[in-house]
Amino acid sequence: MQTKCFISNTEFKPQSDDLLMAEFDCAVIGAGISGIAALKCFLDKNLSVVCLEKSDDVGGLWNFTENGYGVMRFTHINVSKQNYAFSDFPFPDDCPDFPHHSDMLKYIRSYCNHFKLEKHIWTNCIVSNIRQTFDGCWKITFQKGKFQDWQGSKHLIVKNVAIATGHHSNPNIPKIPGEESYTGSLFHSVRYKCAKSSSIPPNRTVLVVGMGNSAVDIADNLVTQGQCKVDISARSPSWVFPPYCLGIPIDHYATRAVYSLPLTLVEKICQTLICVVLGLPKYWGVYPMSNILRSQPTVSHTLYHHIQRQYIKIRPAIQQIGGGKRVLFCDKTSQNYDYIILCTGYTFGVPFLNKDIREHVMVAENEINLYKNVFSPKYGHSLGFIGFAQPTSGGLLTISEMQSRWMAELVSGAASLPTAPEMQNSIIQDKSWERSWYYSSKRLTIQKIPLLYNDEIAEMIGCRPSVFRTPRMAWNLLFSVSAFQWRLVGPHRWAGAQAACLRTSPVPFYHYSALFLLSVLLIPLTAILLHVSRQLL
């Protein structure tokens, strides 16, 4: 895709050297998947919109760069393409179930091309401040990035702002006692692209700190490409899911039929199934701190394989660094490591928001005060946060797009928010439930179950799929999942949604189990009917 900044005197006539007085209904900050989804949803409602992107291309973290923030060279998404797609734009059929990052970027660019989004994106524009004006509009201050031919700051006045910069903003770098005495190389995973480009020679010992998806991917890459000896130190080990179960992507099992059951029962079934397929975690030296649905799972088909072959060993939390390359663990064991890679995640923040707004929205580290993770009770729909959620299963894209559709309906006047007190009360109730359900961790403050969350938002804007509204799709809606189901009905329904949904077949295990149960129920029912008919005769 040809990338450039679309600010030009031929398109806009500034009233002063630094103020662009173009009339925009909305501005989107960030052109990653969440920002692109927001941009398209605003355009669907015929709203005037501009998207400000600090880099020179779309794609956000899916735009691989050798240096800086983004995916690693070997990254594949750990969610199937049916669940990580724009709801009116499926992946190509020849794309694998779990696309490589290059496939993801190609897909995002194709989406932008198909819906002609590029002309609304201003690249190389670094937002430095957003504040509210006296009349309720928003003033956005931004500076030039590289490849720009203008100087100084520019200011843009808009009526609504969608912040889509994501929650992977700042690397979380914990302080390890004694790290100043460490003589090896210690760095955060944001700097890791692959064993080769990270200049890690073969046969080195590496300690990977953390057990999330990135940590396990890095450990696998260090073993297979780097030929290193790897240990994983996990303070709170994760449950490990295989990418496939019975030949079906694992996220396809999170269906409406499943979530119609009590969550505690779903958790027991899921935990039993994973233990049957992979064995008890403790067999592999993994001791999760919570039940299976109470924390963020790790998806990997190689971790247990490497543990079995003793290429990877699971260690407990680090107690301290004992000097030189020696690392002491909480179980009193120790080991020398040439490298320590911190896969300790990110903290999210919005440093460009004016301080008074930021303090109202970000109430603590990794804690947000937002109605359904999108809107502040104080500022209403004029300030939306898109993509500030962590999906428990399935991908973020469907959540971001649903949030964007919701905000577009609100901005256009087709929907409305509850009152500020009602929103604040809802925030308190949601947080109370989340604290009671999820394991206590700063990683788990914005967890959402995508299917349930999306259905809740979809209900507000009239696009929630229903077996009663779409009876021909009833079986599919109950026993399969895909991003396209939220385009079957409601505003901006897509004519191709039904065909796209049907290409994702119901999970065979559920399909045949349900047919078996129906047949079991039909046998006594048939007998009763025959008995009644004989009595009547």
C-alpha cells in the first residue's frame, strides 16, 4: 500500500499556520486493527472522519519491523482466522487457520483497499495532546513524524475521538533484586525478533521470564532456531491449550451452546477436556495458580513437546540474581544464564490525553473506569476507547469492531447511552464480578469473554444474532462461532454473512453429541405419543 501523509494545502485550508479547521465528526487515533475497524464503522454511518497514525503504514503491531514495537519474525496469530476477522470481510480461503503476521498485514491492507480507507488516514502524525474545549469538542495536537515536509505542531478540532492505540503500550519491566550485579544480557521481549537477529549464539543458556503466548513462542524459537538451552520462570504459570482439539481450532469450542451453561460447569468440562488431551499440567512441571477459565491461557503445540525432550524446563519465580550470571529461584535452586528475556507483558496508558482526563479514565495501573471498557461516564460517547479489552478466547478484532459499531451508532444519533450514574453503577458491578471470577493479577483487569461481550453490545444496537430472528442459522449459531454472525441482522448487515457463517461448520463433537441427546429424548417421547394414540383409539 502506498503510504503518505494526506495533509496538504490542496485538501485543507488552515486559518492559521498551526490550526486545521476542517470539519470532522470523528478522529481515530491509531491505524492498527482497532483503528481501522473504527474508521470503517464511522464511514459506514456517513460520518466525516480522519485517522491519525504515528508510523508510515497501517497494521499496528502486525506491521513487522526489525526494530521497535510489534510482532516477532515467526509470529502467527493464536486465534483462528474465523474468530479474528472483520465481520464483513473474510480471510481468503487459502489462508491457514492461524495466519502468519505477513498474512495478517496483507489482509489488513486488502481491507483498507476494499473499503477505500487509505485516503482518510494521515500517516506519520504523532499525537502529543488531546484535551476538551470549552464547547465540548476535542482539540488534538500532533507533530510530524519522518517523511513530513511541514514544521512544528498542528491542531485539529473534532467533535468525537476514538482512541485505538491498544493496551500494549509500554513494556512492563519488573525490578529483579540484584539485577545490577548480573553480567549477562537482560532485556524485554519487545526487543526480540528471532534468535538470529537478536544475536544470541547457539548453545547459550536463556531464561525466559513469563509464561504467556509470547514467552512460549520465544522459548520455542530459541530451541528450534537458536539451539539454546531454555528455562521458563513463571510466577503464575498458565494453563496450556493446544491450537487444535479433535482437528478443530480450539477457540471454535467457545460457542453459545457452551456459554448457555453455568460458567462453573463450563470450567469443569473444559479443564477435564484439556487434562484428557494433554495430561495434568503438574506432569509437565506446570502448576497453574487458578482454575482454567480464571486466567489467560497460553496456546502452544510445542511447549510440552520441548519439556518432554528436556529442551525446556519450567522454573518457579525468581527470588534474586546472585551475582554474575547466577539466578536464584524461590524453590532455593539456582542456575547460570547467559541471557534473561523479560516476557512480562505491557502496561497500557494514554500519555497524550490531558492529565485531568487521563486521571479520570485511568484510575490505577492497568485499571480503567470505562462503561463496558469503552466510554467514560463523564465524557459520554464523544470519547471512546476501542480495543481496551483482553479476550479470554477468540480474538480482539471482533471486540474492537463491535465497540466501533456501537460508537458509530451513538455518534450518528441512532443509539444512546445510559445516564452517567447508571454507567458508573454498571462499571462497579462489572468490576465486582470480574474480581470474583478472575485470578487476582494486573494482567487480568480488562478480561472479556468475546461471545458474551459482543452479544451484550450487539443487543444495544440491534445486531445480536438470534435463533428466532434467523431460524435457518439456529444450529450454526448454537454450535459454531465466527466473526460474521454479527452481520446477519441489524444495522449494516452484510449480504454475505450467512454464507460466511455456514463455511464455519458446527464443531463435530457438539454436533453429534446434540444429535445423540435429541435422539435419546425422542425415543421416550415417541413411545409416549404412541401409547396416547392407542388409548385414544
